[in-house]
Amino acid sequence: MKTIQVYDPPMCCSTGICGPSVDPDLVNFAAMLSQLANQGVKIERQNLGQKPMAFAQNAVVKTFLEKEGTTVLPLIFLDGEVYMKGRYPNHDERPAFFRAALGVQEEAAA
């Protein structure tokens, strides 16, 4: 089973729909994670504002935070490997992330 771990910056919720400004990449990413969960992908999300110990207990996350500060968040892992840091996948990147999360290989161009 594929696993996605997301270490979000501090925010009041994981959907991104709250607060004074809405990040469309975060909203779309949250929707994509829901779709992936429905496809059997294990999703784990940690919010720095709500679960700071999860950040301290993950050695890779802790090292990133010590070296780069909170600007490194979000940290997105796919099967234990850092897939993206400092931002959520944008519109053009989401299809590749979706395929990778499902374990679908890219087809070679003819």
C-alpha cells in the first residue's frame, strides 16, 4: 500500500478553506488526498499547530526544520521519501503526483 505523509505548517484546518486567504493549491491538494484515500492510499497528515510532537519525532522532518525553518513546510513524503517541500503541488504537478501515489508508471513516448 502506498503511503503519503504530509507535514503541514500551522493552520486551523487541513482543507485550507479557513482564514483570510485561501490557497487554491492547498484546497485542491486536500481534495486530491481524499480521492487517493478512496483509492486505498494511506494518508497521514500532521499540522504543526496541532501536533508539534509528530514533527519532533520524525528525524527527517526535525532536521529539515532545524536547517531551513518552517519555510520548508509543507513537507510531503511519498512512501517515506521527500516528494516536495515548501509548497503544495500546483495544477500542473498534481496529475504526476496522483499517478505516483497510485503507483502508475509513466508511459514512454513513441
